[in-house]
Amino acid sequence: MTQTEINQGQMIVKVGLAAVRPAEFIVLQLTQDVVPG
């Protein structure tokens, strides 16, 4: 996460998964806006 994303209230999670075959690599990016209660 960058400082800009933190200032905008964003939480970003990136998850990398290596599949059974070496040529396959899956990247999931989840973004959620975090708004103070």
C-alpha cells in the first residue's frame, strides 16, 4: 500500500497463488474503502 492509498482510506490486499502447473500463477487483488465509523 502506498501513502496515497492510506490517506484515501483504502485497504488493499494482494494474494498470489501458485497453481499445480508452474506456468500458472494467480494474483487476486481485493480493495475495500475504509470509512471511519
